[in-house]
Amino acid sequence: MEHSMNKIALAAVGIAAALTLAPPASADPTAGHDTKVNTQTPPMLCEIGSDDADPGIGPNVICQGSFVQAPADDDQAFVTASGQFRYRSANIGIGYNHAPFDTLVPGQTYHIQGWTVAAGGDGITFTNDDTGHGMTVGSDQSVKPF
């Protein structure tokens, strides 16, 4: 009886670990697709893309928020896998029926659309897996592209 209980407890731990470390269910690595996620620190909506429909843009991450270094009317931080960075004024399109967006939790690392996303208590970092370029958005809404 005790041996069976230990097996059940061990299986439950394994399942919990697999669910905790799994990427968000909406991740789709197909070119031209993106995944929209909410972040907790700082609170914002981000779109992580495997590729952009515009030629030459390539994989990119767009986050919408109030960024301390951005010009007054710009509400998005935009970085490409090649390291191009800019602020812009636009909206992440969410005006369609969709499942709730996954929320990235501090203390977890995610792999989404060819990007490694490390969520922490002091901000969130998006790093392209192929190039190493990306950006960090701090909890103070500062942005550091790299």
C-alpha cells in the first residue's frame, strides 16, 4: 500500500512539473504566426511572432504599455530578431474572438515562437533563440534592447 502511495505521489509531482514548465498552449512556430501573452511584471500585453508578413522584418516582439523612454505618443516597444528596435504608436489587434491569453508568471522561463522569455520580479526579457538579440522591459517600464 505504501509503495503504491509513493508511486502516485511521484507521478503527481512529475505531472505538476511538466505543466509548470510547458510553454503556453497557444505557441505556434509556423512562420507568420504570433502568440499574444499578458505579462505580470510589468503588466502589459505582448505579441511574440515567429515571422512578420512584411518582407525583411523577420521574427519580432511587440509590447504595449507606457514606457519611460518612449516619445509621448508611442505606446509600443518593438524589437526584431536582427536587433532593430524602435518605439511606435499602434495597437496590438485583439478585436476578434479568442481564447484568454496566457499570462507569463515571474520566476518562469518560456519558449515561444523561437524566443526565450524569462519573466522575473524585476521585469521580463525576450531573447531570440537564433540571434541572441531582444529586449528587457523592467518593472519600472524602462526598455533595454540588446
